[in-house]
Amino acid sequence: MPKPGNPDPRDVLVRYQQAMLDWSADDLADLYAVDAVHEFPFLFPGMPERYQGREEVRAGYRAAWGASPARPKEIRDVVVHDSTDPEVITVEQVVTGTVTTTGRPFSFPGLLVIRVRDGLIVHVRDYMDGLRVAHTMGRLPAVATSLGDGSSRS
């Protein structure tokens, strides 16, 4: 149960989504506990399997967003599922936007499982369609090559 005065998981989700739309690694990382874990359980080319700690979240997203031509414009089709654990919500969403290098629109479905304790994210499991992202960014051949040589997270 959230402590009085602390944001609950749905409140944190709103701030999380705004940080994503603002492309602000600092705003995003500030939502995390110092020792939080952000996991990418599905193959997501170019991303590690996890970020360990707030500062890895900050550095990881700053680097990923700095290198990406994808610019999100909207998070839509959001469905939030409460769990029997008041710290945990599951979020279905679609992030849409534009690839700045091609002008091509994108639409990436994803699923987040977020645990919030004392108003801060302590754990995220981030299920994004990494192959669709790679295809949209024109990186599918590189991903196929990395799968062949066993380095599936490159």
C-alpha cells in the first residue's frame, strides 16, 4: 500500500509516459529508486538485458535516445491492469511517432509491468517489440547478423 503523500503506481505511470514523450532521461530516471531494476525480457536489439540502478537508467536512456532517430509523439491505447499487489500495475500501450531520418511514422506496441514503492519505481519489466523497432529503424539486417553470431543484444 502506498504511503500517504507518495504517488501510487498510476500517478508514476503518468509521469513516466510524460518523460518518454519529452525524451528526458533525467525526468525518467528521477522516477526510479536508487537501486531499481529495469529489465528488457524480450530481445531488444541495441539494449542490454537490464539497467541496474537509477543512474544506469539515466545513462542508458540518454545514450539510447541520443542515438535514435525515433521521436515519440503520442502514447495511445493505454490500458492499465491493477494487480492484487497494490505496488504493481501492468500497462498495455502503443508508442507512436516519427523516424526523423526518413519521415516515416512508427507504432510500437509494448507492455510494462511496474512496481512502485514509496512513490518510486523499484522494478520494471519492459516488453517492447524490439524486432519491429529494428525493422522501422532499418537495423533488421544487423540484427539478423547478430543473431547468427550469437550476440543477440547488439
